[in-house]
Amino acid sequence: MKLLLVIAGAMVGAPLRYLADRAIQARHDSAFPWGTFTVNVVGSAILGFVAGATIAAEAPHWIQLLVGTGFCGALTTYSTFSYETLRLYEQNAKLPAVANLTASILAGLGAAYLGIAVSQSIWT
């Protein structure tokens, strides 16, 4: 049952990641990977929210599996983030590479923190 919950979440998260990435990147005429950046930040916020709900309200374990592991795991992508950052660096776009690295880490952590804070403010 646990595996099916993770699979169900991933079945939604993976195509959503692809579609969101393509739609966002198509609107920007730059080498900066806005699509990957956006899905990673949004996924971090959702995961933070689920984690906060788990801490504050003892959300059921199935929600963690479905949304946290399955959906957010498939929506976010560390491998693409790494690849795109290295690609920028190798193409002599060093400033965008460093900006992607710095902004992704800071925004991802900030989004997760915000998700936890919002979630805990609702349930406490």
C-alpha cells in the first residue's frame, strides 16, 4: 500500500514537473533555468507545508507518502538542477551558474521554511 501511494503521487508530480518546466522556460528568453528553479521552489514549499502539518497536527502517514515522497519527489529535481548549473558554467555563463546555485539553495530553503511556518500557524 505504501508503495502505491508513492507511485500515485509521482504519477501526478512527474508530468506536472515536465509541463510546468516547459511552460515556464518557454516564457523566458534566457539561459537561466527558470522552469527547474520554479518547480524546485514550489516543491520545497509544498514539502515544508506537509512537514509542518505532520509536526503540528500529526498528519496521517499516508499524506507524507503521497504528497511528500511521491508528488514532491517527482516534482522537484536535484539532478536537473545540477546538470543545468554545470551546463551554464561550461558554456562560460559563470554568473548565471552561480546565481542558479545560490538562488536555488536559498529560495528552496526559504520556501520550505515558509511552508512549515504557514502549516504550523494553521494547526497550532
